[in-house]
Amino acid sequence: MEDCIFCKIVKGEIPCEKIYEDEKVFAFLDISPSNPGHTLVILKEHSADLMHSPEEHLAELITRVPAIAQAVMSGLDYPAFILSVNNGSEAGQVVPHLHFHIIPRKTGDGLIHFSKRSYAEGEMHEVAEKIRLAFKKNFFSGSCCRSF
């Protein structure tokens, strides 16, 4: 995509600190890291988000993540990491190009964990039922972005 900052990084038009590259996947350090070593893993081919990516592209992407994450952890002496995908602007996706965040973690690093809440009486069942109905409607009627 012509205006995509990540596509420009892949083409070498914008500099980055590259961590990994092969014919399909590119990984580089995030310029606003949550922790040192915060790495973005992207497909070289533009895809806006997780929901609009062909399954074969998703497979290419996710199969590279363990080795990249292991290099981040061992290179910087972190025992753990968070793997996240922000899908859509409301979820915090700033660049509309599918990317996974590898965020290295260690005890006492100061990062805030996800907030948690409790369900009201009966709410969990209602929520689950809505999701199950949407799943049946979207995946079994052929109206979703991909089928299972």
C-alpha cells in the first residue's frame, strides 16, 4: 500500500532497526517500546488487520514469532513476553498493517497488566450466548471473512 508506513519500512524508504527478514516476514524494533526489545512482526505484503488476512499469510507470520521472541528474550535476558495484536483503531491499532507485538517482560518491569472485571449474575451466560450465535451466523452461513 502506497501510504502505509510499514510498507515503506519494508521497502527501505523509512529506516528501522531490523531484527529479522525473510521472503514473507519482517521484524523490527518498535519506535515507542513498552520495554526495550519491543518488536513488531509484520508480513511484507500489505494486509490491514487480522480479520482481512488470508490464512496462508497468517500461517507465515505466526510460525516466525517463536524464533523471533526467543531471540528477543535471550538477547536481552527476559524470561517472558506478551504477544499481542491490536485489531482496529478502537483496540489501539495505530498503523493499519497487520502486526504482532512481541513485548519482553520481567518481574518488576513496571508494565501494567490488563485490567479485570467480574460478570454480574447471569451476564457471563448471556455474553457467551451472543458470541455463540454470532459464530454460527457468521461462520456457518459463509458471511465471515474466512470459514472454518
